Amino acid sequence: MVKHALNAFFNPKSIAVIGASSQLMKWGFLILHNLVRGGYRGKLYPINRKEKEIFGIKAYPDVKSVGRQLDLVVVIVPAHAVPQVLRECAEVGVKYAIIIAGGFSETGVSGRNLQEEMVDVAKSSGIRLVGPNTMGMYSSTSNLTILMPPIPLRPGNIGFLSESGNLGTTMMQSGIVNGLGFSRYVSVGNQADMKIYEFLEYLADDKATEAILIYGEGLGKGREFLDVAKWVTRKKPVVVYKSGRSEAGAKAAASHVGAMVGSDRLYDSAFRQIGVVRAERSVEMVDMISVLSRQPLPKGNKIGILTYGGGWGVIASDFCGIYGLEVPPLSSELVKEMDKFMPPHWSKGNPIDTVGTLDGTIFRRAVEVVLESDDIDGLMVLGVGGFSFFIHYYRTFSLLTNRQLSEMKVALCDSETQIAKDLVELINKYNKPIIVTSMADVAMSDAARVLEDNGITNIPSPERGAKAMASLVDYSEYLRDLGKRKRKGKK
């Protein structure tokens, strides 16, 4: 029932924006602009008592004047006016309402009373509420962008639920920069009515969504959330950043969305038991959902490390160990095979130090030989994508001629771009994850674009790269253990 009901929420045929505005920088202007600019496919009705039209769309003085049933209304009015607006919506059979305004339970007793009045009005008329105190939502299947920030959203396979609007939209921006795309996004706000676990339940069977990211403070009703998450993780990976880990954080959550934060240790234990992958830092959210949504799961925890320089390999090894990954020694057979093409002074061990070789064919062959080995379940590649900086430097500060610069570009950047294409090919060939890490600014390099367009995000430190690999290993182990339990149950 939840799934079918929420189809109308994520794919509404008609939307009214109550409080739409033609005045620049008002929320009613920004949200309506993003709806129109995003290419929403249904009927759109701006509601404003003074305007005749906004963005070339006929405006109406109130929802009654629209003259039709509305699937969704976006309410952009001050908090004190919301209950009366919902009473008017009830008269025309509105199904869902997104309440943008703050000033409710997060502000104290008077705000809580106002929120309770709003919920009572909605429940008595069958309207489901999202929010209040929300940044809005996004749905790729209907080109639906009900957001304040002007985010050029990219459709993709990640569903994102957030108890913070600003953090949520910022994380989406970060994901998009790193080549990710989103299927759904909901800023759940105070969860006065609809709870985060209801949206999670919908995403479990949503064909547009293959992985789920969640930022939580109180997680609504914690027990219900965990019960739903336990079922969802059997189908799709779920990454959660759960804040309120300290007393100071718990107090901040209460003042932010009125959240009551439960025991962090209990959540941590529960997440491990039900297969939820927990991000401990905000930067890990994008790292983890990137690899879990686009990379194959490893069969074990044995990791190969391939690097242009030995120091980075040492750091990567350190953090692989910290996160429970094994960096096994190379077998004598593998060393013998690599001796055939590696530079004479290569490390002959794991991490595999290519001692700064600029020969792309050597790098590709090393990747392939390692992935062919049954002793390696996944590979970290350190340093790909940074050669574009060399060209920028030499073009700006060097004495090289244009011909020499061109030759260097072919030798470095073009070769590195081919390495990126090779990595994509080899992931698909061997069905093993490859995590690429580079400390250089690689965002504009051709190699980085090739990787991102094909599901490989550059993770900008070996520490974060190891943690992302560990998230793949942990989720893979959970699914294997689940399979074993099911087989024992059948017996």
C-alpha cells in the first residue's frame, strides 16, 4: 500500500505551488523556477492572489480556483498560515502536501502546538504531509525538482533521504560533481506525518533506485526504521550517516528538526547486524554510495594496491589494515609473471610500486595480471588522473616549445586517458572492484571524466579509498552470510 500510494507522490500528474512568486530570491520564486526549468511533465498551477501569471504560466488566487483535484501541493507560506491552507486543500481532495516553512516543533512548545494542529487537519482530511521544515524533493521519472537551490540534477540510480535539507542538497551537488546520478531525493524535515522509513520502504522496490543513501538525526521512529532497513538491505545497499553521536550533536539535532536521538552504540550495533553500511564522516557518504551503486562486490577482503610511488602504498596498506582488509603478499607465480614487464626495481610485493613508470602499457598489464589472480578480490589504484597538472604547469611556467608540450601531452595525458578506459574494461572483464585514488586535482582531466562517466569515482585520499573498499567488502560479507543462513534454514 505504501509503495502504490507513494507512486502518486513521486510521479504526480498535477501540482499546485501555494505561495508561488515572481519576486526574485523569494522561496516561491526559486522553487517554481526549478520546477519549470527542470521540465516537470505534469500540470502546474502557481497559487498567488496578486499575480496573473508567473514564468508564463497562468496563476490562480487559491486552490479552489484551479477546478480540479491535485495530487501534490507545495506550501510556501509562513508557519502560522499552514493549517488554514491545508483546510482549503482538503476541500479539493489534495493527496500530498510538502510543507517548506520552518517554525514548528524545532522551535519549542508553541511550534509543537502549531505542528500538532497542522497534522490534525491533514489526518482528518486524508492528506499526507512531508515536512515541515523541508527543502523539498526530486524525482527523476517525472522530471520533478521541488528544491530551492538551483542544482542541475543528473538522473541516476541513487535514492537519497535526508533529515537536513541543506546538507542533502550539498551532498547531491558533491555526488553530481563526482559523476553520480539520483533517482529520488526527499528532504523529510521534521517528519510530522510521513516518516523516513516510509520512503525507505518505497525505495526498496523502486526500479529506478539501485542504492540508497540516508542522512539521519533521529530517524523518525527508530524501531520501525530498523525493521524496514533490515528488509531493504537484502535487496539493495543502504548507506547511513547517523549524526547525534555526542551529547552536543544530540542537542543540535533537537533544535534542528526536533529530533529525539537514540543511543548511538545501539544504532551502531543494529546497523552491523542488519547490513546497513555506516558512514562515520560526511565525506564518506559520497565515497561509499558511489562504489556501492556502481562497482561489483568483492568475493573476499584481499586487496591489491597498485601505486606510482611507494609512500602512498604504505598509507593505503595502513588503512586497509585499520578497516579490516587484508593486503596479502604476492605469490611467487605472480611475481614471476610481473617480472616479465615491470621496471627492474619494482617492489616485488603488495603494495605494487611501479617506481614512477610513465609507460601506460606497463600499468595496464600490471592491473590485468593482478585482477587475474585468485589471491586478489579487489584493487586500489593510486595516482591515476594527476598528469593533467603536469601539462598545466609546463604550459604556464616552462621553457618548452608548443611541439614539446604536444608530445608531452600525448605521452602523459593521452596515455593516462587510455589507462582510464582500460580500468573500465577490466572491471567488467573480471567483475572485481577497482577504486581509484589521487591526491592531485583531477576533476578536469580527461582520465577522470572517462572514469566518472563509467562508474569509477576518484576518491581523493588513500584513507578514504580504503574505507570505501571496506564498505564494499562489508556489504558483500553481509549478503554471503545471509545466503548461508537461508540455506541452513532450508535444510
